[in-house]
Amino acid sequence: MEPGKALIVIGSAILLIGLVLNYAPWLVNWFGKLPGDIRIQNKSSFVFIPITSMIVVSVLITLLANLFFRK
């Protein structure tokens, strides 16, 4: 894919993500609440490690990249 077209696709994806986060936040409420995501909370500290959520995002990005950039 040409660099110009790739930038248009990436920009459109960022715009779409921004619109979803702004106008339909209930579509991404699952993020960070899946089994396997680690949350450790004390009185004075909070640690959040979204392992499962990042695996799901990685699989989705891989599938989309294979769809768009396959020769």
C-alpha cells in the first residue's frame, strides 16, 4: 500500500475510534474488565495490568492488518 493511502486509512481509523469513544462509550466498557486482567488496589496505590484485554486487541489488529495489507 502506498504511504499516502496508508495514512488515510490510519487517520480514518483514529477518527472512528474517537467518535466511538465520544458518542458510544458503552461499546468499549468491556475493556479492562475481562477475566485475566489484573487489578491490585491498596489504600494509597492502584495497579492495573490488562493482559487479556491487550491479547484481544492484538488479535483484532492482526486480523485487520492481514485483511488490508495482504498481497
